[in-house]
Amino acid sequence: MTIKRLILGVLTLFVVILVGSALLKSFGEPQITNQLELYQTNLLLSATEPVTSDQAEPEVSALRKAILGGDPLKTALEQYQTVRQTAQADLETLRSRLNQAPATLADPSPRPIPARTTASTAERLQPLIQQQETLIDQLDLGIGTIQAQQGNAETAVKTWTGLIQRRSEPVMGEAPPLESVPPLESTPAAISNPSTPHDIVSTAQTLIGIWSEPARILPDAESQLQQHLDGWFRYVGLNRLYQLQQRTDQLTTLQADAQQLAEKTLVKLALVGTVPLLGSVLGAGLLISLVVQRVVQGKQAILALNGDAAWDTPWDWETIWQVLIVGFFFAGQVVAPLLVGALGVSFSAFGTRAKAVYALTYYLLMAGSGLAVLYWSLKPFFPLPEGWFRFKWLSKWPLWGIGGYMTALPLMIGVSLLNQQIWQGQGGSNPLLQIVLDEGDPIALGIFLFTAAVAAPIFEETLFRGFLLPSLTRYVPVNGAIALSSLLFAVAHLSVSEVLPLTMLGAVLGIVYTRSRNLLAPIFLHSLWNSITMIGLFTLGSSN
């Protein structure tokens, strides 16, 4: 027994270091929030062009105004400028950290600091700096295009000229030569998958030419706009070019396509913006009614149901410790990646579906190893007392799941707003969110959806709600077990900015489980949350 605890202690120390380093690393990583807002802004822009007064019915005009607001171009410009300010601040922070790295070598120290420490810091920071610079360039392309469409051509030309000058005169020691800067893998700004930063500069030069007085149309202007601009930005650029060239047929076709896109985009905006808002209002009403019922009816209320009933737990803290450390963290963060690597499968052979296949393979291995450790740890206590890992199909678990989802919506919105003020766009995000946002392959999206909506809820709810929460009721009250298991559930996602919102979501899942005493309820709620989130991301990502 002493050897077992010694091994568990060593593994715990290893896991704490591993999880701690992952959380610390996420401190300096950007959240996906700003990018999501830009994708939604791009949807807003796509819905603005072009609908003439004789084409739009009164009902459609009212819907457009309700969704887009009075001045969508102004709203979009403010959003792009806000994100640019954040990106610039992040860039200055990264440059400051890079400049301070060599200075640490001169500081007094009892032992010499290896030279590779500074090199390692530079190697880690340079790509982040390069990505931020590229993002700012892309944002400036979009900002200038919006300014030009507002009628401020002179301001737009200044914006694009500043971009070109900035790229022509890199800061010594802080920015690499133009040819060496890799493109940012994904950004919802104006430019589309540039092969080199030269694409950004050449696109800016093309835009300057067609909005200058007099206009200067470059020989490859149309191909530049077609290849390097997306969605609404491409439409605006080509619309200006065709007007200058007096190409009536192409202009008519372009405007007809843009009008058709605008009508479809209105539906997307309604789904992305209106539906969650409506759900939040209904959820807030449901939450208020549940709280009032708790006050009025006391122990007979839904929220009080099973609220004080602990589980009969035959194992002690050592089994809980073993399952959590070995079954989840060690198996998931160490064993699963090693097993995926040992398979020897070249995921690149799957093309654009590689990340989806890898994510599913990794998660199934993590879940399989984690559940195996759980079974092995609890086997000495079979048969388990009544109430453990209960799946009651003929019960009200769908109502618990839907009700939990609706009440979670307003709570998560409030927590997310607070979280954004705390982290100011930093703290990292789940990398799967960005992948789904950028993915267009339906098979890959289907694999991601299966991973997030089926595999993840079943495994995580079995472990955190099915095992951990009830086990903790041996030592703390039910509400305390909900809180502690929710915090561990949030930390397990390894992003500091997600700890607060995921703790809230975990608490809702815990309340639903403790009241329903049916694992199907939190699994369904978890699946609903992940599915709707992914559908929303796909809707935003397909805006261009």
C-alpha cells in the first residue's frame, strides 16, 4: 500500500507540473472571442449588400434593420478597430517580453543561465509576434475597405499606405524580414489564405490604386481581389473595379450574387444572434421561476429535489485520487498521445480531415484508458450500492437536459462577460473551436461533431458527474461536491480563461445530475451545449 501511494504521489507531482505548465502557457495565448466577433461582423457586412428600396419588401426591410441596426458599416468598423487595438497591445507585450529576454542573462544569479534559455524564449515568441503582425495587416485591409465603402476614400488610402510602410520598415530585432514571415493560419479578417505577406502588400497596393484620385488600375487588379479577399470585402473591391472599368455585365452579375448572399446571411445572423438571445430570455425566465419556487415551496421545489441526499460511497479518498490522477490526467495527457504516436498512422494522408481523425482517435483512446482505470479501481467494490452510474431511459431526462441548457444560457452569458473583463482577450481557448470555425469539409465537421457531441459528453459525464461528484459526497455536502467537481472539470480543459465559465457549466451539470439521479440528463445537456456551439461556429465560419 505504501508503494502504491508513493507511485500515486509521483504521478500527482508529474500531473501538477504538466497541468500547471499548460495553464501558465495559456496565460499568453489569445482567446477565440475576438475572432468570433469578427466572424459575426463579417456576417453583418455580407447582409448589407446590395438591396435596393424597390427590391425589399417592408417586412424584409424591418427584419434587416432589426438585425443589422441603423448603421452596420459603422458598427463593423468599430468592431474591427477594437480588435486591432487589442492585437496591437498584444504585439507590444510580446515585443517587450522578447526585448527583456537577453537582459535576464546579465542579472546576478547563483548559477549561470544557459544560453539556450534566451534562444528558447526567442524561438517561442518570434512566431507569436509574426502572427500578430500578420493579423494586424489583415485587419488594416478590412478597416480600409470599410472606410472606403463609407465614402472616406482618403482615410482608407492612408490606412493601406500605413500598412505598406510598416511592412517596408520592420523594427530591427523585433520583426523578421518580410519574406520570412509565415502567414497566420486562420483569421476572419479581409484577406483569404495568403501564401506570403507579399499578398497582403500587393492587395493593399491594388486597393489604393482603385480608390485613388485619379484611379490607377494595376494589371493584375482583378486576380488580386479575387484571390486574396473574402466575402463582402471581395464584393466591395470588385464592385469598385468593375465600375471604374465600366464592365456592366460583370457588375450586374456581381450585385445579383451579393444580393442573394445577403438574403442567406440574414438567416444566419438570425440563427447566430437572435436564437441564442431568445433562448437566454426564456432561460432567464425559467431560472427566476425555479428560484421563486425554491423560496415558496422549500423542500418540495425542483431545485431542492435530492439536494441533501449523499451517495453511499464504499471507497475512500485514495480510490478517488487514483481514478482522477491516473484515469484522467495521466492517461489523457500522457498515455493517449503516446498511443496515438505508436499507431504509426500518417494523419496527413487524410488531407483536410487529418485533424478531425486525430482528435477523434485521441479522444477515444483517452476515454478508453480512463474508463478502464475507473473499472479496474471500482471492481473490488462490485456490486456497487444502488444509485451509482444510473441510466434510466424511461424517465424525464430529456426535460432535465433541455431545462438545464436553457437555464445555463443566461448564466454562461453573464459569466462570459465577467470573464472577458478579467482576461481582456487572453487566457487561451479550446483549440477545437478554432479548427471547427475554419473547417469547411462536411465529413471532417461530422467527425468533430461526433467527438464533441457524443464521445466527450459520455466520457466526461461518466467520470466527473457519475464518479467524482458522488464520491466527494462522502466527505463534503452535495453542493460542495458539485462545486469541487465543477472546478476540477474546468481545470481539466487546460485554459485559464475557461476556468470560470466551465466551472459554471459544470455546476449546472452537477445540479441536473444530483436532482435527476440519472446520468442521461447531464450527458444530454452536455451534448446539447457542444452541438449547438459547434453549429454556431460552423455558421460563423461559412460566412465568406
